[in-house]
Amino acid sequence: WKCERRIMKERELFIGLDVGSVSLNTVVMDKRGEILEEHYHRIKGRPLETVDRVLKEILSRVDVSAIRGVYVTGMGGKRVAELLDGAFVNEVIAHAKAVRILYPEVRTIIEMGGEDSKLILLKATGEKGLEIVDFSMNTLCAAGTGSFLDQQANRLKLAIEDLGPLALKSKSPPRVAGRCSVFAKSDMIHLQQAAAPDYDIVAGLCYAVARNFKGNIGRGIKMLPPVSFQGGVAANLGVRKAFRDIL
């Protein structure tokens, strides 16, 4: 621990915060881009309190004088950046810059968080250069996003983390409405009455999310591969499989 703390003191450090609708994602990096710490915390409707608590924990472990910058993105990022006197980075720009550094071959970004989804189209500009060609986002309705999956998991009395592995057990996912939580609930009730297993219902939800994205945000848009799937929902194995099949 003492050795780790000494190494942290010798480095120039940067803190990145992604303040979303559902979670706070935090990284501590050095100037070479090496991630020294990364954290995920549920906000539970208290973004500022969560940021305050997480930063206090981080600052108790690192040398404050080594911090050279704090960068904030996410739907709640602007307010947090003002309070911390940090730099706010637009979400779309943040996604594109990350891809340019980590996966410069990517031409399409699908991002899906707790309450919003984005489609970002990129084109190459010189060696390892990328430029945003176009982007689109969902409407104010959160249907077909992480919150939608959270709601349906609660109805099935399942943990959100269990949805992905469970969905992979399905051989023939049934059709479930993905554009409206009310219609999705009706479809789920019908499937439960027909004694459909939970894994089929969950797989149907994952495919509903992918179809909703393609038919709503991606309608009429040519998505060129390779595709980068980002955001909290990208951790769901069932939705990843559904996107591979649907696209």
C-alpha cells in the first residue's frame, strides 16, 4: 500500500467523471493514459451527494497536489464541472475521442445508458484521425434504454445483472414491445400466462431494445462496421447478442 501510494504521488494525475442518469463512472489516470482506478456507483437520484462521496474516497488515497485536471461528461456533468471548477466535455465528443484513441477502426458508435441512447457516425481523416459525420439521439421517453430494462427486471423479480446471462439461454426469443413500457408489460403478462420461461421473456426484452434502437434512432441510417457498443447497457450480454443479430 505504501509503495502504491508513493507511485501515485510521483505521477501527474487526471480524474474523469461520467455523471449519468443512473450511475457515476469515475477514473483516475496518469498522463500516459494508464488507468490507476475505476469505479462504478449507482446514483439513486442523488448525483451531487454521490460525486462528493466518491471524490472524497479517491482523494483520501491519492496526492491532491498531483492532480492536473478534472474532466466531466454525462447528462449531469455540466453542473458538477461548474462546482468542481473542472472541464465539461460533451458526451458525443467524449465517445468519439475515446474511440479515436482506443479503436480508431470503428465507424459507428451505439451508446445506450439509463435514459438515453445515441448513434454516432464517424469517418476517417488521415492516419488514426476520426471525424463525427452525424449523430442522433432518442426522444425524452426512456423506452428501450437501461431504465426500461431495469423496470422489466423488477417486474420479473430479477437483478438487472442477471438479465444478460439468462437471455443467452433462449433458443427462440418471443416478440416483446420495446417502444413503450406499458405495452412491454402487457406482452410479458401474456407470455407468463402462456408459461413462457423467464429466459425467453428476458431474451425477448433484449431483442426489443435492439429493434427499437434500429427502428427509431437508426431508421434510414446506414451503420458501417466496425461498431462500438458503449454505455451501461453494453454490459448486458443479451442485448449485445441481439444487436449482432438485428444489425
